[in-house]
Amino acid sequence: MRPSEHHQPDPEHVAAVTTALLQPEVAPFVDMTITAGAEAYEVTGPDGRIRFHREVDGHGWRFEVDEVEGRNPIENQDPAHLSPLAAEQATPFPREDNAYPFAFEQISQLFDSPAAPDVCVIHSSAHNWEDQGGHRGEHGSLGVVQARAPFILSGAGVKRRGVVPEACRLIDVAPTVAALLGVAPVDGVGQNGTPRADALLRRQDGEVQDQVLDGTARHVVGFLFDGTNANVLHDLVERGEAPNVARLIEQGTSFGHGAMSSLPTVTLANHTSILTGAMPGHHGILHNAWWDRATGEQVITNSPETWAWAMNTLSDEVETLFEAVARTWPDEVTFCVNEPCDRGAWYSTLGLMRDGGLPDRPPGPDDLPFATERFVRPVKDYRSASRMDHTALDQAEKLFAGRYQDIEAPLPRFAWVNFSLTDAAFHEGGPYSEIAQASVRDTDARLGAVLDAVERAGVWDETAFFLVADHGMEESNPEVQGDWASALAGTGIPHRDEAYGFVYLDV
């Protein structure tokens, strides 16, 4: 059930808005609407709906279907659907043939937050967001291609299984990494907020993926390839286009069907899920932007102007991997490079900036290493993201060598390096484009340089690595543009539509 202390919208207004959002004129770009009442959740598509509720089951939930009318919009929840790449490309812009992995869990967690919207609008897989630049690559929905991120573990304490036909969730990453590190157990809670005896993190929604572990590692280094389509990455590895990612897979395990991001499948909500093991409805970073009813203010987290302070709304009830390491080994250090979710990190790029410092300035595009000349000068977002990722590489290399700027750095127990170029390029050209492939090659080269820095530090055999993304990326249809603003306005109900799909009524 939705917690009774949270806001309950006017049911008549919810019904009116849901009806308006499912009219034929908006059907090309609205996949479904999601709402939560006091006792049940409802998902409605143009040709059917499902109503379900949840019951406590251990430290998690059991989901029960109350009613299905017409076609169940989320009937297919298979995480292996539209994998590998050939299957994905053979089914462009899926609708009736889409899948929504872990949909019951994904939907209910969102409404656990007191800042949850009254209506969550899920855009269609074909929708091309004209207001966001008409990107060919899109994400944010519940669909499997937009939710599927890669997850690769490698090195010390990891089984060498190669690519396996398995899937997990991004909330499983943090507890798995915590187990790999050997983090001490903690009095924590699970998805339903009740204690779980096996908790390694204070709010542990995810599960340790024991099937890929065979021990612990003295050091763990994590990499994020922002916005990378998992099927595309595996295909490039097979084609020899990403030799350093291939090296990780050869020495470890890659989830062939990926790790599913949480709703909404957007950047900062899922960066935070990766590093806490909690879902957005529980960790407090609900979206890239949302409306806080308690304060009557808009909250924006995923913006260059707000990144350094994005964790201001991170719940005190969750624990980051940096905090878990500090709790277990108070004298050990952690690195957090170019990542907003940095609470508890010994060194943090954004912490440096909050203290008035700046990373060392990167070279211009003509002198930038690991930057594809064809794209780095003419494409603004490719250029700016390449320069940002160079600063990430520069920090990581110098920190592993023992010093960055005036900071003397011991070798870290846990390090995290966030690369952003892939997101910019996959948005720009779509996941199958030459610019997307170039971004993977460039980022793979930077990954290799960090691996080399770990080898030079003399701790290779004691180190585990993992590579992940915050969400997938799906090819959109440039002919399917527009939005649902006029449909909402036509209801006459006062509202706010935050981050394209979080609709708050009577505000």
C-alpha cells in the first residue's frame, strides 16, 4: 500500500488527467500512466489497465494483481527481452512487444517517496524529445531497452564466467560490491523498511549477486559509462572495438542481459542507486528534477549548477559505499571522481569544488588524448564531455600515483570514476550511430589508462573492478515528437509537469 501519511490526490482529478493523457492525439508518445491510491497501484495504457497491491514478504514485498481490464500494459516483465543487439534492432520502437522488468517493484518504490508525483507518465519508446534537442537516443521510461545497463565484474574475488545469460538490477550493484570488499554487516533494512539480518548497507533494497563472487578483494575500482546501451557495448566488445572492456570480461563476469535501472531511468536517480543499493523512492534523489510539496519548491539535481549540492536531499537512512567503507575501515580512503553521489568519500571532485577548488584544466580539443577527431571539435557536447572525462582520467591517474594537486593520496580501498562522454554521444546520434561507437572507443581508452595506473601502483592482483551504466539508451523516432502539455492544460486542473512525466496536481 502507499503509506497513509503521504499526500493523497483528488481521485476525480487523477482520473481526469489519466483520461486526457490517453487520448488518441497523444497516444504516439504516451505509453502508459501510473498512479497510486491508498491501497493499490494502477497502470493504464491506451488499450488496457492493471490494478495491483503489495504485501509484506520477509524484508521485501509480494505483489498481488487485483484486476486486469483489456491488455495488461506491463504483462511482459522479462529482463532478457530484446537481447542481444540483433533482437533489439529487429524490434524498433516496441510497444505491445516491449518488456518492463521488475515493473511491480519499480512502480511501488517510486510512490514510497513523499515527493512522488500524483501521475507518472511513461513516454513511448518511439518518442523523440524535441524540447530536449530532438535526441536520437532516449531513456527515462520503464521499457527494457531504456532500463538495461551493462554490469561487468572482474579481477580479485570475481569468478571468470565471461558473458552469462543473466540479468540483475542496479540496486544489486552496491551490496555485491560491498560483499566483494568485505564490508562489515550493519543493522539495516530491506525494501519494505523492516530489518534484514544480512544487510551490508543501511538501506539495502538490492541483493548480493553471490553467483559471480568467489572471495574478496583488497581494493575495488568502479567505472560508470554513463548512458551506455548494454547490447551495443557487448557487440562492440565482440567486434574488438573495446579491448579494455573485453579485458575485464575475460577476467570476470558480465551480465549478458544487463542490470535494470530504477524508475525513472534517468541519470542522477540511478547513479545514487548504484552507490547506495536503494531505489529512488527510498534514497531521496527522486529524479533529475521534481516538486517538493513540503517546501513548495522545485528541486533540480542533474544540472552543472547543482551537481555539487545534489546530495542535499539524499536520505540519512541510506548509506553510500564510501560511508560503508569508512564505517568498516575508519583509516582507509576512498576516491570519488566526477560523481555527484559522493557523500562520505575521502576525496571527491565535487567536494574539492565545494571547498573552492577546481580540477586541473584539460587541454583543448586539438591536444586532447583519446578523443576522436571527427567528433570532438564539431560536436559541442562531444567536446565538452571529452574534456570533462579527461579531468576524470587525470584525477584517477594522479590519485593512484599518490598525489593530486596538493593532496597526498594513499591507495584507496574503494575508488569510483564517472565517465560522461558515452551519454552525450548516445543521445546525439542514437545507440547504433558512429558517434556512439566512437564514444565507447574513446572511453575504453581512458578506462585502459586507469587500469594501467592501478598496475603501476602494484596492486593489480589484489584489485577487483566493475563497470556499469546508470540506464540504457534507445533509438527514438524523429517523426514522433510533441508533448502532452496541451492535454494536461485541457483538463483545467492546476498542475506542474516536472522533468517530463512527473505530474503534480492542484499546485
